[in-house]
Amino acid sequence: MAAVKMTEGSLLLESCSAPLFYRKSQPSSGDARMFVLLLHGIRFSSENWLSIGTLETLAKAGCCAVAIDLPLGRSKSAKAPAAVGELAPAGFLKEVCEKLNLVPVVVISPSLSGMYSLPFLLEYQALVAYIPIAPICTEKFTAEQYQSVPTLIVYGDQDAQLGEVSRRNLMNLADHNVVVMKGAGHPCYLDDPDTWHKAL
């Protein structure tokens, strides 16, 4: 197996009052074949991607992966660019990706992080491939706004909150595949990390 380099850091955005914490994994040698940005839900943080092995799995697959703490977790002193459930400016994630040299990028976006990822996805679709995991705010866009962005829609079949609703809305993305994780709830990647990593 390939060796992995793991680091931690912080970045300051023009729109934030305090730095955002991040964890980064990459192959210890050679160039990354893909860049991945991992977001998180309201009760979670970048720690989850570390603890279930997603950061390591992606680096072993040759990817440079960055899991940021949105203005929660270790970034809670940063001011969020929008209230929970409202759409954040698309430029927020664009600035994150540019400062971390993650262009083009695959964005993995569970739950709350939909308020950040969907505006970015729809405004900067040439920069993005998308892996939504039952994100919020999918109802805020029309079928016409969802463009041809490579998408892997993931949700747990036991997710009574957002799974089916977000899947239905995201099916408007023309270039998509769907992975339904059997027996998994809303944070399906936590319920079954092995199936999640295989799908990823």
C-alpha cells in the first residue's frame, strides 16, 4: 500500500473573522491524481473523516484530500457566511479551494454542508465533481438549475430526514449515479465506512 502524508493547518478567508481548521492527506510521494474537499454536517467535523479512515483511503488511492471544519468544530470562532439553512455565497468554497490549491475538485458534501456546496456547484460547475450525501437546501433550486456535473448521490436507506428528499431533488443532475447504503441512517458514511469507501 502507498504511504500517506497527513497534516493539519488553518486558512483565513476574506469573508471569515477567524481561520478555518483543516486536515490534509496525500500520497507521501508523487503528484496527486485528484483533489477532494470533504465537508461535514452540523454535529460533525473533519475529525469524522479522519476517524473512519476516509482521508487515509483517499490518499492511498492517489488523491490529495482536505477535510475542513466549516464555521463549527475547531473553526467555531469563524463567522459563517450565512445562517444555517440559508445558501452561502458560492465564492466561499471557491476561495477555500483556491487557497488550498484544490482545483478542479471533487466535493463530498453531507447534510448541512449542502448550504455551502450547492451554490458552489451551480456557479462553478467546470471546477467541480460532486458527491452529495443527503445535503440540505436541494429544494432551493429548480430542475433547470441543476446542470451536467458528474455526481455520485449517496444516502442511507434508513435516513428518514433527508435521504429520499435530497435524492429526488438531486436526480435532476444529468450526469449522476446513485448509491443507497443499506441499513444506514443519515450519516451513512459513519454507519458503514467500508461500503462508503468502496463506493467512493
